[in-house]
Amino acid sequence: MNYTYVVPYETWQPFVEADERGSTSVAALSGLDVRKEAARISRAIPEMSRKADSLRDLQERSAQVKADLIDVAGQIIRVSDRLIDAIHALPPEQAAEQAEILGELEQGRKLAFERMAHLNPDQLWFWTEEWQAGERAVDRDIAAGVPGEGPMTGEEFLAALDAMRAESA
């Protein structure tokens, strides 16, 4: 009777033999060898399971750390932008006194933006200075009680898309 055993490469790799031409073949495993390997693999399963659980925990913690870093970088960008706007709103003589602080804020914002580019590149558009300026404008309007435009109808949306296409053409 002929038996075929399917085992992971790491298990049968020690049984690979090379002939004088360098060709390789799998040496025949005796029933005793197979039982020994099966026992060894069975003993390794609990440890592999513990390692898999540990890896899963590390992946979850890594995802949480990444989310926390994204949050912190976003907070730095928002606060820097608000302070930069406040300095720009000062009378020129007072703004000149704050030039050093302004430079540090701009550098801090740049570093946070670069970190965000690494952490969350798909959403980087949201953290650009232009987009954040629009976000702050909306926040000011909401705080002042200025009503927004409200949702568009389907027809209005399509008309807005057509207008955008015409502008970019």
C-alpha cells in the first residue's frame, strides 16, 4: 500500500535529498518517522496558537496606537492653524512681535502634516491648509448662527458637478 503525507515544508525540508546532479527529491518517510513528526507538530500547536494570539494582540494595539497618533497629529494641525490665524489677525506691529512664535507654529504644523502623510495618506487632502481654512470658516458660521446651504437635491448636485467639470476644462 502506498501512502502520501501532506506536511508543511518546514517539516519535510530536512528529508529533502540532493543527488549527484543537484536534483532534489523527498526521501521516503517511514511510518515511524511520520509518527514522530506528527507528535512533534502536535506538541508545537499550543505554542503556535499562543504566538498567533500574541500577534493578534500586537496588531490590535498597533492599530490603536496609529489611531491615537492620527488624532494627535490632527489636533496639532488644528491648534496650529487657529493660532496662526490669530497671529495674522493681529495689528501689524503686534504680529511682528509674534514672528518667532509664528515660525515655530508653522514648523510644528508642517511636521504634523508630514506625520499625517505617513500615517493616513488617503485622507491627507483633509489636512491641507486650504481645506482646514474652509473647516474653520464653517465652524465660525455655525458658531455665529449663520445657516448653511443645506443638502442639495439630486438635480442641484448634478448641476454642481457639471459646473465643476466646466471650470476644470
